[in-house]
Amino acid sequence: MNFDKLKDEWDKDDSNDLQIPISIKNLKSSSHPIDKLKKNMKWESYLHALGILIFAAYPYMLKFKPQLIPVYYICYSMFFVISAYYVYGFHKFYNSLNHYETDTKNSLLKIYYELQVNIEKYKSFGFLFLPLGLIIVGLHVYNKLLIKGKSLDFLTDKNIFTITFASVVIIGLIMFTINAWVNFFYGRYVKQIKSILDDLMQE
Amino acid sequence: MQINDEQSFLEYIEKHKGILKRITKMYAYNNEDRQDLQQDIIVQLWKSYNTFRGESKFSTWMYRVGVNTAITYLKKEKRSIQFQYKENFPELVFEEYKNEKDNQLQIFYRAVQELNQIEKAIIFYFMEGMTHKETALQLGISDINVRVRLNRTKDKLQKIIKKHGYEF
């Protein structure tokens, strides 16, 4: 194979047919996988945040007894602040540069670790719903007992065991689902980047 | 950014659009993907434009951002699998070449699609006339590593071309 001859053809290959836009406004939004992935994570985090906002109305939707409402809102405010922190983080991640200006190895390393960290953050944001969900269910059960004129003393050991066992199973299932969801939609791309990086690191 | 920045940026891109064209030909194998990739490289170049301080040549900076964008432009696997290891090498996949003269460069571009992302970058920089040292700086690996990989990639390309019934 004569690469010198090929290089001559390469150099002669003109680019006059390539049209460069006359304004940046004429460019469509990026379809680059990393940008798409960031955008999806940002929008999904907004949906999570919306879910947290809907939880604000729960004590009234479920007609909580007045004495339970402050307990609920103390927990809720904690989740609200933590969620705001996460959403802000995802917003920043979406607006961050993709580090393409450094050499390829550093560029891939930065992208890989940034994606990895944010995917883990994204998972933990999903896990954040678990304690909130358990508190809501717990308060809901307690509220039902109060309406019937009962208290937690009425719960038998068997009831407590069943509730604990059911909670562990449900938490396990939700964690598995979140992991599967994230790995399916985001993990594959990170694996591809890792594989390119591994190839580049081989001396 | 100011309008002046945008104008100077677009002028730079216009002047160096050959780089853009050749990168996309290396990393995308149909017109639709090429247009998407061209568009994305320009978007990323514009987003990173504030990191170009004029200390290096615009073309050097453009190579970096362009190739790094292309390397990470990993589309859904089914599209690349559709291309790889086809028995009928070029004709069925590269419709845009059907009416063009089937020259060596076109065969080369087709064969390149069977290389991995890093091999494409190495052969691209070689075709652009970069030395081993310059390629090493762009990729962040050693000169020796570039030399070894380049030789291996050239051999691989030759085998791919031969496998599909061409020789030059």
C-alpha cells in the first residue's frame, strides 16, 4: 500500500463543497452523545425535583392528623434542601464544558471521571426518595391508627417484622431498578469511553 | 461572547474547513452522520473557543477539539455493527460513492471505518502530515507508542483493504 500516493490524493481532496454556517445561531443544538446524556440527566433531575414538590401536598392529600404535620414537614424540608443541591449540581454539570481542548488522553480521562461521578450522584439522588417514601408510608400508617383511636402500641411483633421485611424487599427492588435504569441509559456510554481510554493507556 | 468573536471564529473555521471535512470523513460513514458530526464539532469548537488563546496555531487547537469530539461521538452500536465485516465491502453501505470514481482515497475511507477510534486518530494525524512527536502531543501518549501504533494500524488497514479485494 503506497501511503505517499494516498497522501497526495488526501491533500488534493478539496473542501469547497463544505458549507460553514454564517452565524452560530444557524447551528442546531448539539446531537453529541455526551451532550444528550447530560441533557437527559438534567431533565430527569428536574422531574425528580417536581416529584419532591408534589410531596409537599401529601399531608393534606392523605388528611394527616394535625400532630403529624410538623413531623412530616421537618423531614420534607431536609429532603427539599438536599434535592435543590442535587438539581443545582446537575444543572452545573450540563452547562460545563466537555474538556475537548486538552490532549486526547486527558480529555477522555476528564470526561470519563466527570460522567462517572455524576452518574453516581444521579443514582444517589434516586435513592434519596427511599427514606422520604418510607417516612410518608410510616406516617400514613400511623395516621390511620390515630383515626381509628389506636397508637403504635397496637402493633404486634409479627406486624413489626412484616413491615421491616417488606421495607427491606421494597428498598432492595427500588435500588436494583434505579441501578438497572442508570446502567441501561447511561452506563453503556461510560463503558465505551472507558474502553477507548484503556486502549489509549496501553503502552 | 461578542459579535467580533463570532465573526473571527467563523472566519477561522472557514479557513480551516478542510480539517473539519477530513475528520468527519474518518469518523462517520454516511452523509447524515457526517453532517451531524460536522455540526457537533463546530458547536464544541465554539463552546471551547474561549480556551483558544492564540498561543498555539488555530489549526493545532482545532485538530484537538475536532478529533476529541469525533472520538467521543459514539453512536448507537447497531449503526456501526451494520457496517462492520460486511461481505460486500463498499457498495451496499456507501451509497454516496456509487456515482463517483472509485479511487484509492475512497477505498481508504471505507477501510478506515473498520478501525477503532484511536487507530483512526493515529492514521488521521499521519495523513495530515504530523510527525510522531506532534501526534504524541495531540494524543497524550509517547512518541514510541505512536510509532508502534501507526505501523500496526497501517498493517491492519492493508489487511482490511486486501480482505475486500483491493490492493494498491
